[in-house]
Amino acid sequence: KGNTFRPNECKEKRSTFSLKECALSIALSIGLVTAVPTMGFPAYATTPINPALSDVSVLISGPPIKDPNALLRYALPIDNKAIREVQKPLEDITDSLKISGTRALDSVERNVKQASRALKQGKAMILSGVAESKRENGQDLLNKLEVGLDELRKIAAEKNRDAVVPKQKELLQYIGSVEEDMVDGFPYEVPEEYRNMPLLKGRATVDMKVKVKDNPNVDECVFRIVLDGYNAPVTAGNFIDLVERHFYDGMEIQRADGFVVQTGDPEGPAEGFIDPSTEKPRTIPLEIMVEGEKTPFYGETLEELGLYKAQTKLPFNAFGTMAMAREEFEDNSASSQVFWLLKESELTPSNANILDGRYAVFGYVTENEDFLADLKVGDVIESVQVVSGIDNLSSISTSIVSH
């Protein structure tokens, strides 16, 4: 795509401490009692908001999944227990490596044996869950996974700690690909009132290249972002359509306060995208998919729906969670302004913060997310380009939906 460096690289001027820890502490201290970014960037409100905090069990539930790739795997519309039983112990390697000394590698070895055993026992069930047209590819991926697990077992046995994480990542990519091959077509119908809008019926990947000014840490960086149209087809489709129009190219970062990074407000009085064919703004509805539901909820927050304990399929758990900004008191006012959260849910599990169920998440930064904390107002988005998944974009339209 003309990039002078690969997406998984950022040009650093010199090594320094990460601002991530600072962003996390700010988010935890002010994020739970203040308003969320809105389209016009008003000052934070001071009225505390109390989401589903009354149920103590929410706060003491298991640790939240914070890895963006894991969140994307679990968000797929599939139900195959066998593949999850291979996936989970491989993901648990991350926690195993937190153990000190050689005991970490012993724990990793146990994780790998558990995953290998699950694969051997569940291979037929896994393959039966793959879409028929993709079964040959699924078989090939499972064979690679089997070989890779043997390689990872040897790595752990030889106490080669540095080689564990790259191999773990490779194997989880195989698993993610198998799980994506289990999705046979788009799983539901988008409501008729939104079908004439750009819809992302599946997933897409984009690279956002940012030129960083006057920053001692970073010169320029490419952020890889995976957009999830399975759970937010209207929201992700709207963004991909704007990317294809080069709407964000040359736009500055407009907010960077340690809590979020935000952009998307065009020059002029309009706060969103003006369709050139109608000269009117395009707005999209609030769109939130909930665990256990087959289609997203539209036009209302989960709080307004009374779903205080509902778990969103795309939670604000990961550093670099991407969502739509909107006017604070108008659910269906999102247009082009987007934000990335500079926070992990270390102390706030899903739906125990003020973001889940209130703002539409539609993707995660999966590479270089830590560098988001180094961005500041005035840094320039040189380009946003679709890397894969453009074929999943349908109904490109200039029609306007009014709410």
C-alpha cells in the first residue's frame, strides 16, 4: 500500500517510559465518575453515573479478557466448545509467563499439553464446525496447529523463554482463522431501516498511519485495527465507507487527554460527515450486541433498555478499544467521530464501567496499541487504508438515515 515500513513497526526516536501506566491511572480515577467523550469535546461532566454496580458479583467476577485478539476470537458468532478448549490453555500461557524463574516454563509446558490433548480429542468436532466450503482450509490449519503445538512443547521443555510468545501468537492465529472459517455467511438480517447504509458483513482490517509531531518517543506509527462487522455491521460499515472516501486522510488527532484519543470532526461547522451528494449529514444509530442475543440492539443504551447485567460482545476491555463518539444525550447522533480508549479493565470488568452499553464499540487496535498513549492533539493521520475485508462491505450508499 505504499508504506515505507511494515505495520508492526513504529519509528521510535529514543526509548523512554510508556505513558500507558499513566493513562490507566487517569482513566480509573476520572473515567468512572465522568462523562464520556462526545462529538463536541465538552468538558467532563461532574455528575457520577452509576451503571450496573449494585450487583457486587459483577465486580468480583473473573479477570476480564484484555487482549484485543482474544476479545475478537470470543466475539465471533460461533458455538464450538472443542476449539475453545484448545484456545483457552494457549491463552493462559500469558499468565503462566508471569511466574518467576523456570517454574514459568513448567507451567507453559502444562498449558501446551492440555491444548494438545484437547486438539487430539476434539479435532473431529472442530472440523465438523467449519463451514463446508472452508473445510479443506480448516484441516490444513489444524494440521499446522498440531505441528506447532509439538514445537511449542519442545521450546518450553528446553526453557527457551524468548521463543514462547512468538510461537504462542502463531498458534492462536491458526485458531482464530479456524474459528473465522466456522462462520458460514452473515448470521442475521440488519433491520430494514439501516439496510441502505454501508454495512460491514464480516470483518475488515485497516492500517492507520500517523505522523507524530514534536514527540521524543515516536516519529510515525502504523496502527493495525480489526473492525468487527459481525457485532456492529452498521457502525463498522460506516467507518469503512469513510475510509474508502479518504475522509480521515490528513486529519489531525483532536483530543488526547490520557483517557481517550479522538478524531473525526471535519473542518467547518459540521460535527460529522456531510454526504456530498445530498449536502446533509449522515448519522448512524447506537448499535450494541449483547451476549446471548442473535442481533444487536439499536437506538438505546443498555441502561435505557434495563439490561444492567448484560455483557456486551465487544467490551471496553482492551487498551485501544475503538468506538463511536456521539452527542451525550442523543443515542443516534454518531457520524464520523471515533475514539480509542487508553485504558484496560484491570479493576472494571465488562459492564462495570460507564462505557459498556453506552457507546458502540466496533473494533480493536491489534498492533502498536501502546503507542496510542504517545499521540497528542495536532498529530496527523497521514492515511487510513483497508488491508483486508473490503469484500465484506455492502450497500455502499449515499442515502441518509434520519433519526
